[in-house]
Amino acid sequence: MKADPKGVLTGAHYLDGDYALAEGALAAGCRFFAGYPITPSTETAERFSARIPYVGGIFIQMEDELGSIAALIGASWGGKKAMTVTSGPGFSLMMENIGLACMMETPLVIANVQRGGPSTGLPTLTGQQDMMQAKWGSHGDYEIIALSPDSPQECFDLTIEAFNLSETYRVPAFVMTDECVGHMHERVIIPPAEEIELVERKWYTGPKDKYLPYKPDKDMIPFMVKAGDGYLFHTTGLTHDERGYPVIDAECQDFCVRHLCDKIRKNADKIIRIEEEETDGAEVIVVSYGITSRVAIRAVQKARKAGIKVGTLRLITVWPFPEKRIYQLAKKVRAFVVPEINYRQIVFEVERCTAGEAPVIHVPHCGGWVHDPEEIFKAIKEAAK
Amino acid sequence: MKKEDLLEDRSPIEDFLRMDRIPHIWCPGCGIGIVVTSFAEALRKSEIDLDKVAVVSGIGCTGRVAGYVKLDSFHTTHGRAIPFATGLKLANPELKVVVFSGDGDIFGIGGNHFIHAARRNMDIIVICVNNFNYAMTGGQVAATTPIMANASTAPYGNFEYPFSLPYLADASGATYVARWTALHLRRVTKSIQEALAKRGFSFIEVITPCVTLYARRNRLGDGLNLLKYYYEKSEIQHGADTRTLDISYQGKLIVGKFVDIEKPPFLDCMNEHLAKVLGEKYQAYGV
């Protein structure tokens, strides 16, 4: 389906990443936003609160992030596309109910404008330190989808993508940006509404007494209804059967957990988006995401001038991780270089996927600023040896 | 004659319950079932469209209510039923959203959400079953445990001041506040009916027996003994000053309807304010 023109601010704009997240949400048909102020993400909530009265929908500033995420799940079951924005400490507070959203198979979008951590860390300075938390932060086994924009334009584009994926797979989707992209002003092109393709969850329309909220369809994704439509359904955070009824035993746990994970794992090829440049015949491949992939360009260009064959692989979706592609490349390259603004996170995933076929050189940065491209260049030189 | 044709074999409450989930998990003598019965009776008497009623529960014994009522029903996380209900109500304003949970859930871990939903005058009903302890986990001390009462994590008796729930609700901005005990079945029903007919944040506290834990640990006897206590020590004082409603250990229980006022709920405030400030450009929501 096409976007509703009401929410689409078609034209060329000069926006920061935070504002672009809000515009992406509105274009994607998000009509419910619950949030709590936290640097460096607050501008998204401010933008949404200023825009939504003209579009028709709800902005509510909740009492805390626990409330924001709970309200999002409720709103999604009330039939609205729902979003919040936060940063590290708020993301931590949301973890328990992210598990609930996964368990209830609830579409919703969370943008995390990352800052340096742990704890209060660096409220105003950048980091990419919640990348593993996005995947593993809530307890138990589950899968989510996470995207990593490298520009305000992608904050807009990938927020729409996050909504589409979230609705398709009935799973929370995260837009994992950072302070640098969030506060960076750039040109953002918002296309006409008719050029924006949107996906909605599969609505169940069959007989009321036959509805099973957790019966996987052929594509593994169960049909959804909203509260108030007369299906009188039940949903719970407890391990549940196809009816949504709690069943506290190992057999049902197996059905429930495998389903939550497999619906993403088995569709990973459809979800994953990466951007490769000159990876064919490359000796070294730089794997990066978000702002760091832009910083790495300088180092890559310098290395190419120095005669090193360097390819780049940019993760647009970080979760699920492109494990097959990394393994394929691992058998061909001399080494990988992974720069990221944290002290070893996604590098673990690259190391895992190479399965010992190629060494991985990490270029850490503990946060507060982006890399000096020279550090990445040195790592590329080292890798090419 | 077939068994199902015998009228007395079927209770009218069955229309409101997921009979495929019965028997329930509650202990013999527990008061939660009484409150559920009152709720079902209130729905029946209100002749409300059941398709438009949703129940949201948190975690704990009372948290299980959502799993037994034949309505759109959500069994959420510990303490977060109220913000979940807030999102649900705002996303689909035609719903009557009822939060049904316990004292530990709503006033222990979820207390902050309670006061903010009341402050906003969110148009939801909160029914709190208060059994003075955390029962699901084995009778630990709660924010409602009276001073002197024994609990598994207050083995020498509680010395913390408990919340007075109606006082807190009133101070936070609730437009309807009532307290009853599980003995006051018909009055609970009437309060729920009044709350269903009202727009705004309604709060109903129902003091109930927890025979297995609170009563046993404090040697208060069985369910009947507790109901007898409610009978002897409860005193109906409609409109009582909410500052006077503290509960002491086995002391007097002042019950009644304390607050019933009119005040525009959240969505009315939002629509009215933004229409005034933004004029015709404002896209009114949920009307």
C-alpha cells in the first residue's frame, strides 16, 4: 500500500537525523508516539509532538521509558503503528517489555540514538555501544530486527523500512543510530507519498470463533487483530499455545521459542540488507555500520591509493547478521577490518561468521568521538600484510 | 433431559469467562474470584458491548484475571498494566479499558504509572485487588501491608508505613474512588457499573482474603474468618475524607465511595486545547 499523504512532508529538506526519524515515522503511517526525554534523542520526540496535531494521532510524553514501551505495545494492539525514541539508559529500561513485545509478536519501532556508555556515560557524545544489547538485552531466546542508518536521509528511509519489517514479521524493529548521525544536518529528500511503499501486518478477517492469534501462517507469521474488533482474544507474556493461552511446560516452550526465533532466522535472507563495494577480488574488507562506515571511506580511499585492494561491506541491517555472506568472503580475503565506536561488539559476530577462515582486526573506539581515519588506515595496512 | 439443559448447571457468569481455562489457579478461600464475579455482573447489568471492553492485567495472582475473562485481554509485565492500557485506550478510544491487578503490581512496582495515569485523568478503570501481600511469590511484605502484620520478608512484623490507596488515588487526580471488601459483593458490582458509565480515571480498591499466605502467617483463620472480620470491622462512610482511610492491622476498614467528580479526560483535554491553539488546522483525534 501507498503512504498516506497527510504524514508525508514531500520535498527537499535540511534536517538532522533525529528530525528525519520523526519524518520517517510519520511517512510510514506511525500515528502513536510515546516517549521520554533523553539526550541525544529528544529532538525526535519534539519533532513528532509538533507535527502530529496536523496529521492526526497521538503524542504522549510518558512518565518513564518503562511506560513508553508498555504504551507502544498497547497502542499496537489498539491498531496503530507505534514508535518511541531513546538512548542507552532508556533503552536499558525498555528491555523487559521488548521481551513482552517479542513474546506477544507485536509490531513496533524503537529508535536508539546511541551515546557513550555504560550507565549515564556520555550523554551528549556519540557511541555505537548498544549494538549487542539490541540483540540480547532482554532475557530469554528471541529475535529482533535492527537497522543502522549512516545519514539523516537513511534515518528517514530506514525508519520506514523498520516499520515495514516490523509489520511484516510482527516483531520489534530498532533503528540503531547514534548521536553523530542524530545531530548531523544534511539534505533529506522526502519523496511524494505515492512513491513510498508501506506494508501492514496481516489482518485476520475470518470467522470470529476460529481465530487463533498465535497460529503460524504458511509464511510463519500469525494473523493479527486489534482490540475492539470482537475476536475476544487473549495474549500473555507467559509461554503460550496457538490460542494465546498460557501452557507452562517444556513442549509448549519449545513451540513458542522456536517460532519466535525461526520466523526471523528462516526469513533472514529476505530481511538482510548490506551494501558492498569492490569486495570482488579484495584483499581486505572493512566491515562497518552507521557513522563509522562514513569515517572509514577516507581510510579506504587512502589504502586504495597505496595500492591495497580494499573492499567495504556496510551493514544496513545489523540484526539479523549477514553470516552467510561474511563466511563466503572470509574464504577469499586476507583479513577483515572492523572499526566501530565501542570496545568490541559487532567484531565478535564477524569473528564468529568467518569461522577461522580469515583473521579479523578490530579498530575500537570507546566513544565520545568518531575514529581518526588514520587508525582505520593503519589496520587496513596491517591486514594487507 | 440433557445435562446442559438443566438451568441450574450453568451460571450466568460463564458468558463472561473462558470456560476452556477453568478451573482457575486461585486458592480455596481466595477473594479474587469474588471480584471477577462482581465485574462480570457489572458488565451484564451495564449491557455494555463486550466487544468494546478490554482487560489489562499485570503480574501476580490478580494478574491472572486477564486470562479468564472472555474479552480482549492482555496479561502483561509486572507493574506495566497501566501504561499498556494507556496505549491501548489512546490507540482505540472507543474501548472501555479496565486494568485488573493486585496491590503489589499497581502500587509496588507500578506505582509511578498509577499516579501519572490518574494525574492525566486517563479514561480507564483500575480495579485493584488488595490482599496486603505479594501472594504469588509466597506472601512477601507489600506497600499495603499494615504495620505489625507478619510477612515472609517481614518475619518479625512489618514496620513500614503502608499506602492508603484511596488517598493516593484522590491526591493524584482520580475522578472516581471507592473502596470495598470482598464481602461487599453487590457494592463492588455497583461501583464497577458506575465506573463503566463514567469518563475519566476510576479507581476501585477491593480488600480480599489471602487465606494461604497472609491469613495463615498471621493466624487469622480461613476465608470465613476474614469475611467475618470485614463484616465486623468495615464501616461504610461515603464521601469520607480520603486522608482518614489508613488501615491498621486488623483494625477498622472504612469503605465506600469517596470521590465521584466530573473532569475532562486526557483526550478531551488534548483535543480541546490543540483545537483552541491551532484552530482549523488541528486534526481532532478519536472523535
